[in-house]
Amino acid sequence: MKLSFFGSAAAATLALASATGLTAAPAQAMGTVTIQQPNGARNTYHDAVIKVIHNALFITSADGKGTLVINRAACAYQGAVLVCFVTSATLVQAGKTSPLDFRNGTVYVNMTDQPQALARSTMKVPAKGIVSSFTTARGTYVNMIGSIDKVVK
């Protein structure tokens, strides 16, 4: 089954809701985001808040100073894992909005109660988990892992 998601007619909340059996309730998770710049500088942000609201995935630092908004992706299921290829994202920081120029990016969502292996990988997406990895055209790597711990109504 192929889904369009984040910025198309099928909302991200609908995709996650169908995976969980719920409707019209955005998902929320807590996670860790690691950003590595092309010069090797690396920052890790613990307790990032991860939400799916109104067609977009929002990843906000614990201090609320920066938010990455993934607003467009193409999605399909690989077994029990929803796999989304990111096509558009924006960084909101210090009152400014900056579009990110992607080279590639993927978001994996597992709404089951068991860890799920990714195809052709030794990595598993945790139960009720979300994993994301993408690279910008500048060569910045952004990785995120979190567990979906509640649904916000």
C-alpha cells in the first residue's frame, strides 16, 4: 500500500492514525537528535519533542529554541514499518524560517508493540518508535530516534 503523506491530500496524522487505529489525533514522541556538520562538529539534543500535526512532522529541541519541520514526504509500508522518503523540510530558529536543501532522507515509523527490523539492515525500529536520517546538500547529517509514548488529542 502506497501513501502520500506530509503535505499532500493524505495527512500525516491520518497515516499515523491508521497505523494505530486512532483518528484525528496527532502523535507525540520524545527522542534524541544528532546533527553532524560537514566540518565534523557534532551536536546531540536529548529530550526532543516529536509531533505529527496538520500534515507535518515537528521535531523541537527540549529548550524550544529550534524546530525542524518535515512537511513533505512519500510513504509506503515495508511490512509493519511505515517508510517515508523526505522531500521537503524547514528549520525554524530564532524567529527565522530556513528551507533545507535535501540530498536524501527517510523517516521510519513502527506503531507495533514489537521492534521491527528494517529491510536489508541489522537496525530495528523500536516498538512504538520513530527513526529518521537525512543528509542536506551541504553535507550535514541529521539523525533522530524516539519512541511514541502518547497520542495528543
